[in-house]
Amino acid sequence: MIAEVIVDIAASETDRIYDYLCDDDIVVGSRVRAPFGGKTVPGFVMRIKETSDVPSEKLKKVFSCPDELPALNAECLALAEKLTARYRVPKALTLRLFLPSEMRTGKVRELLRNYAELTTPVAEMKLSKTAKNQFGAATYLEENGKTDCAYLNNVYPGGVAALEKKGYVRITKEQILRDPYKTVTAEKAERTLTPDQQRAVKTICEDERTVQLLHGVTGSGKTEIYLTLIAKCLQEGKSSIFLVPEISLTPQMLSQLRARFGKQAAILHSGLSAGERFDEWWRLRTGEAKIAIGARSAIFSPLENLGVIIIDEEHDSSYSSESAPRYNTFDVALLRAKRNACKLVLGSATPSVETYKRATEGEFSLIRLTKRINQKPLPEITIADMRREVRRGNNSAFSGVLKEELEKCLQEGNQAILFLNRRGYSQTVICKECGYVAKCEACDVSLTYHRDENCLKCHYCGMKYNMLSACPDCGGRKLTYAGTGTQRIAADLQKLYPSARILRMDNDTTSGKEGHYKILKTFAEKKADILVGTQMIAKGHDFPAVTLVGILDADMSLHFSDYRSGERTFQLLTQVAGRSGRAEEKGKVVLQTFDPENEVLRFATSYDYQGFYDNEVSLRAAMMFPPFAKIVRVLVTGEEDKKCVEALRDVYFALEKLYTDNPDKFLFFNKMRAPIKRIQNKFRYQVLMRLSDTSILPDIYAACAEARNRDALVSVEENPTNLS
Ligand code: ADP
Ligand code: ZN
């Protein structure tokens, strides 16, 4: 037999079908190991046929991988083909989306793994001060007991091996026993649906349109509706995919899912170790688990016979991929829903303008939930005018009313959440004498001061720099910090309320698999009074004792030069406000702004989604912005400036031809440097377009695929969420 094989190398030169001889046990969708250019590389079987045009003496033989089932099922293969054609990327790249990384790297599933266990308490170990990884691994083992070495090696490279040499650790081989959420305890499941929820479920099941938009205010019980739909599918023997923004897999959500579905659900997300992710994936592939839950990549789950696909918080920007292929989760979900003839349910309190437009025009069904469960009112939002605070001589980050409310909240033994979309201690370090701003060497962005580590960090590449004692340009010693971050807020709060227990949640405090989980759990157990955080805390959490939410800088996201900044701000404020007063106590929100007359803020404070939408959609129509047009950015990046410019020239030349041949399809066309000229030592250029007619898109993708050279990456972004 002959197998048509795609080799797993993501390069355009090798992006074609190769014929190989194969044994009968190899079927379509199998992974194989193929001799290729003197090496053996992994590959995928796309088709099986009787004969090949390649002369038989030139045909090599592929070896099968010991998988019990072919890795890719028919639906995945078909979907991969569609995505490859749509985004014009090497086939290997799209196929990779469907497999957990551990499988791809060629490692076969291990049934035995190494586990480490302490033989000596950490306190009795003699470790040198610089042995951070040994210390880290030992501490982790002391707190968590026996642990998979693969996980430890990932987080603390070399730590376990060094500890074992010293005799502090025992390593044993054991059957895999990976249960990613063993610390999650089950809570009572299943509630009786309210009449509103019942009506929603009924409509979703009966309406014949594929896409169903569930527009429900925060706390209206959308999650319960999703779970009911999933349970229904399970009863009918069908499978489901439930997508949430990564951060929404909160302790509450996890325990709810566990209680309800047990081992029927596989939870996939980036915080799992490769081994854990593999196991969860495998359970889906074999059909042992019928529910895939996870962030956007879970849309590629190897499930068959889908009954429903759910995208919660559908407006969330994490649903667009930022690496090739830059797919939009909704588009992939729609392809799968159509193929399976199942429903695609979108849920949000603040649907994206594009989605809502399609729903109001009748393309999607629209189901509204206007009340919170048990009729609890939405929290009252008070605007604090920060201009007036400054005039009154208050230069702190907290307005008078916020301080008053905080005091009341603490006195009553309730909890508060303070929200600021900026991590670190202060935004930038500036020399007062010459105006020097500390910048990252690899990226064209300013560095953020982190006081706890006394260092400067780049938030784009993660590089750390020593704190400056003098200005490197002029030698001046008057360095100031500008812009307040979450660290600074937490420190200032502690000064104001010395006895308050303050927690901070941002990218700096949530590393590790259970980073988020631990902080949220501590707060949920009322072991802290105030939670300070970035937008991470905005989504999906349900803390009954929170009665006050403070939004410290509501203007932040309004001033990005992005057509979606109004929409983002409205969404963010609504989400954050929704965290307050979810249980018996009435909730309050204080929103601080330097721009109290701003329309978006006014719509947000009155929870007027429709008002916001009408206003926004007429603006977009007047300006011809999405959803009335499509923004396309072609981004050229690479380490060598010259090669980038060459690629840019090639792609610009091809695109310009499209533009001059089809002037009526373009509203805007220009090439320029990207706003951030360099990130992680890569130069960045862009061609920016706005299309009134998207029929030209395939040609744009084709032009870009051609212009790609060895040293420059050319990628196409549609309505990019991030234009930096
Ligand atoms: P949303 O996702 O719309 O913001 P949630 O699903 O988080 O809302 O529900 C808000 C709260 O109401 C949660 O605490 C949830 O447990 C509770 N809840 C939801 N449905 C019901 C119901 N039918 N009966 C009682 N409580 C419910
Ligand atoms: Zn950097």
C-alpha cells in the first residue's frame, strides 16, 4: 500500500504530500515515522492508495506509531484541510492544532513515569543559597507530596536530579496517576432551572438556526444553562465542547463541572503539564470522556458526534489566535457545528458589536436574560471625578468616596475587589534631568519597575534588568517612577489600612499551574479582605462576600488608538462591576475617571448595553469600521532588518497590485513600521488595509504566502485585537 504523508515540518519547502510504502495496519489519520532527508521525522497519513507515480525503487517505507487509534479522526482531517486552505499556512501547522504537544514531539505515551518524593525535610537540607531550582523543587515536594518529575523538571530545571544525588529525594517509577484537579473538591450539583433559564434552554433546542446568542446580564445564570445543555447531550449519547476564556476556569467552575460530570469531562488548558494534557486528550479521543472543556484550543478536541458547542464570554479577545494559523475560534466552531448539525451557543453579558449585529439582524437567534438569579439588583455604580479630587489636593490613587466605601466594607466584614489594568509597581522609570526612559534592549518598549524583586521587567518579552541607581545617559541621580501599577496600589492600601489582609492577582503572582487557583481560593475562603488585580479578576468569578468593586482607572483602555477601545472599555467595566453584590448583600461599584462625561462610561454605569450598542454601531457605520468593513494587517517580522524590508517590499508590491486592480474593495491601504518597532529582537513592519469587500481576502493570503522568505515571517491578521 502507498501512504500519502505530510511530514511534521512547518516550512513551505516541505509543505506537500510525499508518497511512502506502508503496511496494512496504517490507516488514514495515523501518525507515522518517515525517513526524510537522512533523518526520521514524524508525519501524518492523509490518504491511502494502491499505486504511486513515484518509481518504486525510490519509495521508502514509513513506520507506524504504536497508537491504539489513529491520532486524527475524519472530522479533524477535513477541518484541518479547510483551515489550511483558508489561512494559507503549511499543512503541518494546522495538523498540529489537533494534537497535544507531547504526542507531536514524537514521544510515545508512557505508561510508567518517574515520581519524586522527599526523604529529608527541607529544613534539614544543606543547600547553597544559589541553588534556586533545588530549593524550589524541594519546597514544592514538601507542600504537595509525591510529584511527577516531568512537571518539576519543567518548572525547576535540574532541581530534582541534584536533590537525588544528595540523597534528599527518592525517585520511583509508577503507573501514571495524573489527575490534574485532585485538589478540587466536589460541591452539590444540579439546580432547578428558573423559568427564564428553562425558556432559554427550550429556545436553544428548538430554534432551527445554528448560532444561538445568549445575552444575559452578569449573574443571570448562564452557566447553569450551559450545563443543562451539556447534560442533555450526554443523555442522548452526544458529546460537547465548552469553551471559556482561560482565566474562567476558576475553582468554582471546576468543582461544579467535576460534581456534575465527573470523568465524563476532560479539562484541557495551558496550565496542565504535558502529560496531564495528553491524558485528558486521549480520554476524548477514545470516547471515554465526552465533554471537552477548555480555552480556545479545545475547539480542536478529537470528539465525534457533537451535540453542542458553547463559547462563553464570546466577546473575549482570547478567542483569536495570535500565532499561525491565526484562526478565529468562532469560525472554527461554526465549521464544526455545521458538519455535526449541532447548535453553537454564544454567551455574554456584553456581546461583541459584530455578534450582536448579526443577532439583531436575524442571522443568529437572540435570547435575553435581563435579570439576575433571585432578582438581585445589579450593583449601583458611583462615578468619582478624579479631576475634582486632584483640584482638592488628593493626588493618591483613591478618591474620597472609594476610601469611605472601603472603610465601610471592611468594618462590616465584607470583601472588596480593586481593579487596575496595569501590573508592576510603576509603569516607567524616567530621568528627571535628561528625560531618559528605561527601555528593553530587545523590544522597543519602556520597562516596568517591580518593587518586590527590585528590578525592571519588560512586559513584552519577560526580560529582567537590574534597577538603575543612576541615569545611564547623563549620570543623573534623580530617577522618578511614573504611572501606578497593581504592586504600588497594594502597597499604598496596606499603608492606609494596616490591618487589612490584601491579596494581589496579576501575571506576576499567578505563575504555575495552580497560581490563579490558589489566590482565588484564598479569597473565596475569606482569608483576605481586599483583592487587587488586573483584568484577570474581571471574568467569571463568583465571590458572594464581595460588596464593593473599585475601578481605579476607568479611562485606561479608552485611549488606545483602536476602533474597539470603546467596546473593550464597556465590556471590561460591565464585567468588573458584575463581581459585586452577587449574594444577599447589595453591591456597590466606584468608578474613578478623569473623563466623567464620556459616553461609554455613562452607558456602562447605567448597564445600558442597547444604548451603548446603538451609539457604537452608528459610529462604526459612519467611519466604515468593522463590522461594516474588515481590517487586515499584514505583519512582517524577523531578526534581520534588511530581510524584513525585502519581504515587506515583496508583499507590498503584490498587495499594491491587488489594490490598484480592485480599488472598490479597499477603503484604506498603506505600509508602515509597526507601532512597536521591535519585540524580542525582531523587527516589525506592517501593511494596513481596510476592506469593504472581503472577497479579496484569499488573494491577500496568497500574496503573503509567496512573499515569506527564510528570515522574515509574513502573517495576516483579520480584525486584529492587538495593533501594537
Ligand atoms: P452568569 O454566568 O450569567 O454570570 P452564573 O451562572 O454564574 O451567572 O450564576 C449566578 C449565580 O446564580 C451563581 O451563584 C449560580 O450558582 C446561581 N444560580 C444559577 N442558576 C440557579 C438556579 N436555577 N437556582 C439557584 N441558583 C442558581
Ligand atoms: Zn523586552
